[in-house]
Amino acid sequence: MGAVEVLKTAAEAHGLEVRAAYSPPQAARLLGIGENSIYNFIHSGRLRAVRVGRRFYIPASELVRFLEGEQDTPEVGARGR
């Protein structure tokens, strides 16, 4: 099962619609990780997000990329020092 199918299955399992973008709490539920981890991934650049006002939205294509392991950025915790 590919990452796209995993994302669709996770969305359905958590009662979420398959969408073009997800909020950090929705993304956390889809990935099975905590919201703080999502925000850490966003702020470290490991997960790309679009900022609209004060809110972040993570494109579904970015979650697929993340699930496929195509992160080309430093590990969380590395603060670029």
C-alpha cells in the first residue's frame, strides 16, 4: 500500500475527509503522532506548511512526501547551530 492509500485510509479511519490540506491537529491524528511533534516538524523545516494568518495548513501532498520518507531536512532537535 502506497503513501497515498495510507493517507486516505487514515483519514477515513479518523472520520476526516480526504482534503487538499490539513490543520496540524488533523495531521497529527492522521500520522498518529502528537500535535507538538507536528509543530516541531514545521518549525524545523522537516514538514512544509502554508501559513494563512495565524494558522498553518499542511498540504496532503506534503503528508504523502513525509510518509514516503522524502525528508531532506535535518532531524527534529537540530536547531541549525
